[in-house]
Amino acid sequence: MNKTPLTVTGAKKLQEELQELKTVVRPRIIEAIAVAREHGDLKENAEYHAAREQQSFAEGRIAEIESKLANAQIIDVTRIDANGKVVFGATVEIEDIESGDTVTYQIVGEDEADIKAGRISIGSPIARALIGKEVEDVVVVNAPGGSKEYEIIDIQYI
């Protein structure tokens, strides 16, 4: 099975969520189920069914996170010698050649991507175009809206 790339920050967030689910959410749901059982007939007990549904969701999320962490290749970009090239985990400032607008993105794993926070997936058209390039290189991004040209202004490994 292929390992999925994950930044150190992304792995830490998943581990924190997993810890929260196991130590806070799971015990709270178990308590809610116990309380609901004390109310008697389980067939018509809405509290019981709601708690069981929450339990199912929480256990599914726990299994999903554990699977992601087990199949993750955690990459610490601060320890990589990238020789000035764009690599997974790098933070890249690019300028739209046509408009002159600049934007900064960090290239992250699929599960960490959040365009509003400036984190783009390694599988995105922009990230695929940037990988392996250096400062002052011009890249052409073939996106669904058409081709755009960007110049790499800065690369940071933070």
C-alpha cells in the first residue's frame, strides 16, 4: 500500500483529534448511552438512538484517523535538503504574471488542504506544476479555467 504524504503539523492535528475522540468524546457518549438505558424501553428512546448514532460517528472517525496515521509518510520539510527547489511541505510565494497578484501556498497532503488557509494539496494542478521548480522559474498551470502563468518569487521550508 502506498504511503500518503503528511506534514508534521498535519500529523500533529490528526493525533490531537484522535486523543480528543478517545479521551473526551468516547467516554461522554458511553455515559449518555448508560443514562439513556436507564430510561427504559430502548425502541422508542430517542436519547438512546441519538447517543448510539454519535457513537457510530465517533468510532468511524477514530478508525479513519488511525488508518490515515498508519498509512502516512510524515515529512518534516525543515529537515529536507531541497537545494532551493519546491518540494512537498514547502511554502511558495508565486506571482500571477498577467495580473501581478501574489499569493503564498504551502504544499500539503490531500487531507490537510485548505485553500482559505493557503494550504494546497500535492495533487492540485498548481502544486504539480510547482514541484521541482526554483525561484524565478515560470510555471504554466493547466487548470479547469484555462492556463495561467506564475513566477516563483520565494520558497521557504518552514
